[in-house]
Amino acid sequence: MNSESDTIAFVIVLQMLFSLVGGLGLFLVGMKHMSEGLQSVAGEGLRKVISVVTDNRLLGVMVGIFVTCVVQSSSITTVMVVGLVNSGFMTLTQSIGVILGANVGTTITGWILTLNIGKYGLPLLGAASFFYLFSKRDGVRYTGMAVMGVGMVFFGLELMSNGFRPLRDMEQYRLWFYAFDAATYGGVLKCMLVGCLLTVLVQSSSATLGITMGLAMSGVIRFETAAALVLGENVGTTITALLASLGVGTNARRAAYAHITFNLVGALWISILFLPVYMPLIHTLIGHDPNTMVMRGGEAVYPYILAAIALTHTGFNVVNTLIFIPLLKPLAWLVTRLAPDKAGVRETAHLTYLDVRMLSTPELGIVQSAKEIHFMARSIDTMLEWLEHHILEPGIEHQEWIKSIFEREEVLDRIQEEVVVFLGQLVSGQISHNVMGTARRQLRLADEYESLSDYIVSVAKGIAKLRKNAITLLPEEQEDLLALHRQVADYARMIREALEADDVNCMVKAQSAGKAVTRFMKDCRRRHLALLCDHDLPPLQSTVYMDMLNYYRRMRDHALNIAEIVGREK
């Protein structure tokens, strides 16, 4: 008899395990497809909304809410914010506003799950898959992908709920779960700690939210326990931003610390008010006891518990955000004290803000790589400025300029390598044609800017070679070289401004200015050849000077190539 009952128990546990694992897997894949589909549908709008972040606190919060609603993950939003702060695109105060909004935006997942259409998840998944697989239009395909993800989420939640249901009849499991009942202050803290640790382990608050709702739907845990778990999950999700901040700039670490401070302080005040104030308030707003059980079709269901959990999650984050919005500057001051500036830290040739976790959000990942390209473009302007000093200042002083040029060229080499790797991984995933086209243009831009830096270094080496051999250019040659340099520098700056403004009509001006550079370079070469007839110049001087003229011509060519890419002509 014992053997037979043990076998039955083993079969039940095995079936439950299969339902839980399969349901959680479907839930996570569904969240991924829903996120990717929504990102692709939002497309350019999602990328543009990041650029409107200002010091306006409410606007920053709204941006955080919108982006997180689209990507369906506050963790992804905070990782993106850490990257943008590290790249200098976003200030610390701006980033804190976006992070506050991300905490509100992530609560949309709970409200989606309150629709409780689990039994329709499978037909919804099947119907949407036809549009995703057979439609030729990107908009229809990715809408189908998002709806397909929704179907997976609900079907996965239904499987998890069914998998948890046998636990209600197992005394040993009921007793174990009762040990984590949030009926006392100690129980609340214990449940919040469990929710926090579980989220830290799985690195997804959406996954732990799904598990919590599955347990609540099946009646394994009470509403108060589920609510405390969800609030603990809010704290656990901050670990993602903390991990993203490791090894990056000081401001990026400060943004991560702000996220942790915000959620920890929120968890502190909510734990104090949880039982005497917050839970009775949720009961009043729902209008029913969330633990109410109703028999439907011979099965026990809890019709109010999902809405109560979602309201608990949203209410906490909204109130916490309202509390902190006026306190952004004091919070920024606090995290600045926690992560002070390090004196004497030199620029390194390693970029830490191209985070691989952004590969799961290609619409935002492409924003990160765009910032890298813009940094390369601004670096070319800086290198040309340093090169002008190198041309003008003979003697010991020029060694500092040439050293700076060489160091920055190494930085750009590293940037190009990392951009190529990052974009190569990005385009290997499921992305829209729009993102694919943008990624290809960025790959070409990175190559062109890296080549530009190489020719700047070549000119610097030419100047250094002449000085090493005690050769001085004639005044006419020096004047022509400096004028050509300034013309090319102005040309590169004009192209960079067109890139940053995404001016697709830049080609007419770029071609005209490019022809002027070529004409002036030919004039310089003609005047140099005339000087050879009147002066006995060392062969090395003539060779190096002609090479430098050619290097400037090549700089002009690469700048024109960049203009063609910006103008969508290449």
C-alpha cells in the first residue's frame, strides 16, 4: 500500500514539476517575444524618446515609464540608463528620474496578468503565430510577435497555476509555506527577503512575479504573503543595475546606487505600514477580500487576488516615486558621497557601456552603439585640434600633443573593435529591417572614423619624422599645410554635425566642400613642386610633405564616405 501511494505521489510531483518548468519557460519566452515585438512596433519612437530626457523631473519619470512599458523590464531600462550615464549622454539627476519611472512602468506586467485569460492563451498564441510567420510587412509581423508573446505569457501562467494546485492538498508543503505567512511584522520581512533573494537569483522580477501570481492563483499562498513577496522582488531587481555598474564610470555607479537607495528606503517604510495601513487600504480599493475563494465548475478560484497583487505593486511604486521626485537632488548628493570621484584616473581604451544585456533590446542597443559612433566623431575633431598644435609648436612641447594623438587613436581602435562585436551579435538576433539597416550604417561609420584616426596619426608621424631629422618646412609649405589642415578639420566637423543631426540632405554641401578641399590640396602640391625648382630641398622633406598632403586627401575621402552613409547613399 505504501509503495502504491509513494508511486502516486511521485507521479503527482513529477507532473507538477513538468507543469512548473514548462509554464515558467513559456512565461519567460513569452515576455521576451512580447518585449521584442513591442520594441519593433515602437521602433524609431522608442529611440527618439530617450533623446528628449532633460532636467525636467516629471519628463524623465514619464520617459522611464514609457520605455519600461515597451521593453517590459525595469532591469533592461536601468541597465540602459547606466550605460547612457557612463557614456555622458545622460546626467546623474536625469538618470534618477528615468529610474523612478522604470519602477512604475514595470508594474504594467502585473496588470497584464490580471486579465486572467489563461485558457485563451493557447489559441491566442496559435492565431498570432500565423501573422508572424506569413506576413511580409514588418508592422504586422512584429505586432503578431507581441500578441504571440502575450499568448505564451498567459498559457505559461496557467500551466504554473495548475502545477502549483496539488500543493494545496499536501500537508507538509502547506506547513512549509505557512512558515512564510505575512501575518506578522517578522513574517512580512521574511517574505520580502525571500522575494528579494529569488529575484537576485533569477535576475528577472517578471519571472518572480509570474511565480508569485501562480502560487496565489492556485491558493497555495495567501494574498498578504504574495504582496510581501512582490515588494521584496522590487528590491531584488536592483541587483541588475548594480552588476551593470561594476567596472564602469563613477556616475554610472551612482545611478545604480540611486536605484538601490530608492527601493530600499521604499521597502523600509512599506514594511512598517504593511499590516496596519497598506493591506486594509488594498482590501478597501478592491472591494473584496482578495483571499475569497469561489467555486467555478467544481474548481476553487480566487477572482480578486491577481488584481490585488497588481494594485499592491503599482501603489507602492507610484507612492514611492511621488515621494522621491522632489528629492532627486538630495538623492544625487547622497550617492555622490557614496561613490566619490577618484583622483588621477586616466582614460582607458576599454568601453564598458556597450553592455551585452542590451542585446535583448535591439531598439535600445542600437542607441548605445550610436553614442559610441558619436564619441568617435567628436574624437576626430579633438585629434585634429591636437594635430594643429603639433604642427604649430616645435620643440619639446609637441611631444605631449603627439602622445595624446597616439593614445586617442588606440582608444578609437578599441571602440571600433567593440562596436563590430556588439553590432555583430545584435544583428544575429531577431531584429527589424530598420534596426538592421541602422546597424549596417554604424558598422561602416565605425570603420570610416577608425581610418580617419589612422591618417591623423600618419600626419603626426610625418611631422615627428621631419623634426627628428632636424628638417624645417619652408614658410610657404608650413602656411599651406596649416591652411589645408584647418580646411579638412572644418570639413570633418561639418560632417560630424550632419551625423549628429541625422541630416539625410547633407550630400550637396558635403560634395561641394569636399571638392574645395581637393582643389586646395592640388594647389599645395603644385606650389611645392614649384619650390623644388627654386630651393635645394632634402629628398626626405619633399617625400614626407607630399605624403602628408596625400593623407589629408584621404581624410577628405573618408569624411565624404561618412556623408554618403548619413545621406543614405552608401
